[in-house]
Amino acid sequence: MAAGSTTFDAAAETARYLATLPPEAHAKATAYTQGGHWLLLWGTLVAILVSWIIIRTGVLARIRTSAGKGRIGWLAVLAVLPIWFVMDSLLSLPWSVYSDWWRQTQYGLTSQALGGWFADWGKGLIVGLIMNVILFSLIYWIMRLSPRRWWLWGGLVTSAFLIFGIVVAPVVIEPLFNKYTPAPAGPMRETVVAMARANGVPSDKIFIYNGSKQSNAYTANVSGLFGSARVAMSDTMFSKGADIAEVRGVVGHEMGHYVHMHALWFAGVFSLIAMTGFWLAGRLFPMAARLMGSGVESIADPAGLPVLAAVLSVLSLLATPLINTVVRVAEADADNFSLQRVNEPDGLAKALVKTIEYRAATPGRWEEIIFYDHPSVGWRVRNAMEWKAAHPKTPDAVMIDMTPDRPELAPPPPPNK
């Protein structure tokens, strides 16, 4: 059955790919995925409970009064922020152990020992402490400067902070958790270098990292922006038998994120979401402060940070469908970029099937819209097969793969579910 022939059936090919996993594997993936949906709710309830406990201790109010000497200024903010973050992290630790380590272990998605997980958690605590102190110091400073428009400027600062984090992450943060080594010479590296050069992605930064240290998930990424951008493939790709076609399909997808500047797209959209969240938080804060018994009247008072954190947690939960949709659209666009530039529909499909273990393949329509930050694997494989049907490979396919965007190579519309 040849691609492009009248007998090629994209739906049947999709079903064939999904059937490469036995029914029990699909059932396990569905249980893991749907259980994860409930974790969103329980995680929000844990965040509210932790905030309430911190408030009831009265620690932050005493620190604010002592450090600020009766004034709510920068000294009070800098004194309160690290104490709040450490208390919040420690009180949330049992939940983090369950959701981020124990549950992953039970489903075979990590082989990391608890001691190794704690080591990474400690590093994350330090990184998060620094980043949160900087960000919230700026936001509280803005609150004092512009009490009525702080939500607007706070959203812009959050966006700028996000972009800064994307730029420095590959250089400063990611090496704290994993070891990145240049991809060894050979056909795989030559293939990725050729793809990078053809698509305007830095070709001198092709790395393999020990992602299996934390996760057994099959994954790759392009991280960073501008001069810090790099292509990184987890060693799990190769331990799970990735061939050149899979590497091309997956790396082509990741390069799509870089070429289409999805990071900047996310920063812009999330800036608007942050502005809306801050605006709503400002109006909900007085009621939440009374309900939680904080005794704090002004949102600009750092002693009320647990209240603000609880409100933002609830708003974040409610915004989940919107946030997921924004990311899902970008992921579909990256798939289409890979198909258009690399033309490896079968390589991409084989790789996608290996991700089913942590993302069920065929969710219901509304389940996908609300909870999935990637299109479902069933949808993505079908999309790849639709492309294969419309774009059979020819002897000059390699030349077509490496050309810039051309209208005649535009990806087909998403298939109907």
C-alpha cells in the first residue's frame, strides 16, 4: 500500500499505529492521564490549605512588622518573601513527593530514587527562591508605585521575566539538573546539523542529555532564545530505539517551536493572562483575606502574600483550558512545521506512539480541550497520515525537505476527529 495511491487510508494507518501498543498499555495510559486531571483540583486545594496554615501561624505579619518598623516598604517585602517561599515549599513537600515522584514511580515513568528526587527538589527550591524573590519584589514595588494600574505593569513585568528565564535557562538553570554533552559524530548528528542549518536554528549546539535521570519519557526540546538556543535530545529517545526517521520527525517539531518563535508568542499571551489574573486578584483579595482570616487589608501588604497565592492558584485552575489551548495550538503548528520541512510522517508517528504512556491517545473532545496541553496522539498521528497521503515522497524528497516554506507544501487542515 503506497502513500499517495488511491488505496492509502489515513484512518486505517492511524489505527495501525495506535494498535502497536496492547490494550492494557492504553488502559494504563488512560488511568494515568485521567488521574492527572484530578491532581489539578487536589493541587489547588493543597495550595489553599498551605496558604491558610501560613496565615494562621502569623509569622509573616510579625516579620513584616519587625523588618518594616511599622512601614510596608522594600525591607518588609524582602524579609517576608523568602520566609513565605520556604514555608510554602516545605508544607507542600508531602504533596510534591506524592504527585511528582511516587505517582510517577507507580506508573513506571521514572526510575529515579527518592534521594535523587530530593536532591533535584533542593536545587529547585534554591532556584525558585531566587526567582520568586526577584519577581514578587518587583510586583510589590509596582503595587506601591501604581495602586490602580499595578495589574497592568505587573503583567508586563511577568512577561519580561518569562522571556529572561527562557534565555538564561539553558546556560544557568538546566545544567544544574542534567548533564548536556555534544551529540557524537555520526549520521544522527549530521542529520540534525543539516536540519538546523536549513531552518535557521543554531547548528553548533546539538546536545544529548541524561533525561533518564528524572524521567523515562521519550522527549526532546529546543530551549533558549537568540544566542542561548540549543537542540537537546533526551537519552531516553535512544534507549527506546529511536531511528533516524524518528529523530528527524521529533527534532523537526522542536525546531518548529524555535523558528516560529513560540516562546515569544507564549510570553505575549501569558502576559495578557497574567494581567487579567492580577486584575481579578485585586478585586477578590479583600473577600479572600476575610475568609482566610488573614487580618490583612491591603493587597500591597506582603503579609497577605499567602492570600494572593491562594487566589492566583484558583484563577490558574480556572484558566487551565485557555492556557492549554494556547500551548496546544503551538504544538500542532510545530507538528505541521516538521511535516512540511522534514516530511517524515512515519518517523513522527512512531515517536508519538511512544509518548502514549504519559498522555492517553484518544480522549474525548472536551477532555482534550480542557486538560490537554498537546493535541492527543490519535489526532497527531492522523494529521501525519493525512500529510503522508497528500505528500508522497519522491526521489527529490531530500531537496524538498530542506527548502524554505512554500505555499504548495502547506500542511493539510487538521483531520476531523
